Amino acid sequence: MKIIRNILAVIVGWIGGSAVNMGLIMTGHSVFPIEGIDPNDMEALAAVMPTLEAEYFIFPFLAHALGTLVGAIIAGLIAVNHKMKFSLSIGFLFLIGGIAVNYLLPGPIWFGALDIIIAYIPMAWIGGKIALKLSSRN
């Protein structure tokens, strides 16, 4: 039963974090719409990304960081043992996705560096710490 619960920790953490990520990305497209660009058209987005101002990168960064944080907290809370390892596994999953997105939609170098360095592993570690603290209260 422990193994199943630990596997579910990763799956539910990944789904929960992804939901937060997508919600913030969609909100960002509403708050800072890119004129003449369909946000679902990856080629058009890739072409315009290097020309965008910094405000267009606020929501993507928040989406990556908060999605990872929430996913890591969820995984840490559900995991039976090794809670920090399961939280960090969410960070690694999201890091792989972040690297892929930064490759497919190349934005400014400063954003790619900030995103890869801060939004994933550090946020997963913080999420793991929060999960450990919340778990110790029970």
C-alpha cells in the first residue's frame, strides 16, 4: 500500500502542479495579451518571444514556480515516507518540462536562466519543507 500511495503522490502532485501552471499561463494571456498572436500557435509564439518586454514573462515565471511549489507540496503530503524526495521528484519533472519549453519557445536569455535556476528545484525544495512541516503537525 505504501508503494501505491507514493506513486500516487507523484501523479497527483504532477497533475495538481500542472493545473496551477496552466491556470496561471491562461491568466497571463488574459492580463498581457500579445496583439495579433494566438497563444495556442507555438510557431507564432516562438517568433515573437525574443521581442517581448519583461512583463510578458511574469506569468510564465509564476506559473512555473507556483506550479512546481504546489505540486511538490501535494506530493510531499501524500507520500508515506521520503517526503522530500517525492517533492523534489516533482521539481525534476517540471524542470524537464521547463527545459523543453525554453527550447521550443526561446525567450530572452535572462528569462531562461531565471526560470531554470529558480522556478523548479528551489521551489520543489520549499514545497517539500512546507509538506514536512504540515505533516509533522498531524
